[in-house]
Amino acid sequence: MKVYLAKEVGFCFGVKRAINMTRQALAEHDDVYILGDVVHNRTVTSELEARGLQKVNELEDVRGGTMVIRAHGLPSARIQEAHDRGLRIVDATCPIVTQAQEAALELERRGCQVVIIGDKNHAEIKGVIGNLKNPALVVDSVEELHEAHLDKRLLRKVGVIFQTTHSFELCSSIVNELILMAKEVQVINTICRPVRNRQMDAVELAEKVDIMIVVGSRSSANTIELKHLCQKYNPRTIHVENADELDMAQFASVEQVGIASGLSTPPDTVEGVRRRLMVWDQDRARAGAALAEA
């Protein structure tokens, strides 16, 4: 059995940067807090919490110390609240997410209704919305766009940005519909280029192998997005968080396996999946040879 890794697996630049900034804050300061998870991966968050990172849902009980802003960013009101409480701020927001926030503000300054294509419950989207003066419209499908149009929530002059980890194909399909509904549509492409490159590379690999494995947390939006994308090109796409979740029976008659990962998946986790497959295949080959000799 051949096992192929996608060209880029493991942490992306923004995730690596956020983790390193958090580790540095923990090494230099006592009482380090964070609202939410620094990234969407349990292995990473468990490691940082073991080092002393304190996860909180609100800042009411925090009287001093350091607050790390997660990679997905935060609404400006939450950051101001932290400043008002005298907290030292370590801004680990991914630079690509910061660019998306700035793009939304620019579209608002141009007099556009800001339309965000993405998951309204995702931390990144909440951060973008929290930096705007006016309400934004968030849609994640052509159907949601049609509903907004029928309910007259869609204005005539709109400016569009994308959740940075979203599928380009999905965003394109929604924009194509939007052009038919609004009088003026301005688009700033905020999809992260490394994300797009990973998606294209994973799709290319998925088309060539018998089974495609996407490794990453089930709370990671970009991992789930990658799984759905690969599934379109290879129905035998499976999603696992780590090697322990592999069902080896699925690989009994498989000759080629592909592995891709989410942006916040530790490289060691990806390597663990690859190693489990290779060890299992070697054991199977030895067993087959022993049976043939008998």
C-alpha cells in the first residue's frame, strides 16, 4: 500500500504564529488568559493549558495579567474591555484575518452593506462583525442568500468578503447569484491563499487515491471544509482527529491512500496517522508471507 502526503500538512503560518506567541506569553508572564481557544485543536489547547493558559468565557473575574487574542481575532469591544481592565494584550490574530477585518471596514466606508460569506457562528466572523459600525449580512449558501433577498435584508449596494478558510467554489457560487440580485456588488477576496493552495493540492491528491484521509479537529471549520471538498472528488474520504480513530478494516483492499490536514493540525498528529498505516501494512505483508510459507 502506498501512502501519499499532501504537499503541505500541519500548521499554517497563522496558527504557528499564534501558538508561538502564546507560548512566549506564558514563559514571560504570570496569569495569562484567553477568550475561547487560541486555535481549533484539542491537542494544542491542552498543551497550552498545561503550561498555564487560563481559558475564560468572560472578563468579569479577570483583575489583571495578560490576555492573548486568539488567532481568529476578537470584536473590538472585547479588546477595549480588556484594555479597560488593565490587561496586557498579546494580539495573536492571524494577519490574514486582520486583513479581512480591514477589508470589511473599507467596504463599510464606501457605503456598502457588508455581506460576509461564511459561518455566522465562527469566531472569525464574530470578530469581523464586532469591528463594524453597521450590521452585516452573513450567508453560507445560495439558499440563505435567496432567503435574505426575499426578506428584503439584502440592500442594493453591497460589499462582499469571505471567511478566510472558506471554499473558493462555494464563495464563487454565492457571488454569482448575488450579482443577479444587487445593483452594485464590490468584492474583496479575503480567502487565505495558503488555504486555497492546500484545498487545490488536496483535491488533486484525492482524485488519484483509493481513500483520502483528512486529519484534524471536528471543531475546526477549515478541516471540515477540506473534508467536504475532498468528498466531492473522492467519495471514500474519511475524517479522523488522530491515528487512534483509524478503522484499519477500511484499508484491507486499498492500494493508495492520501493524507491531508487542517490548518491547526499538529504535524506530529499527521505523522502518527501515516505511521499507523505504514506499520499496519508491513504487519499485514509479514502475516501474508508467513501464511504463504506455511
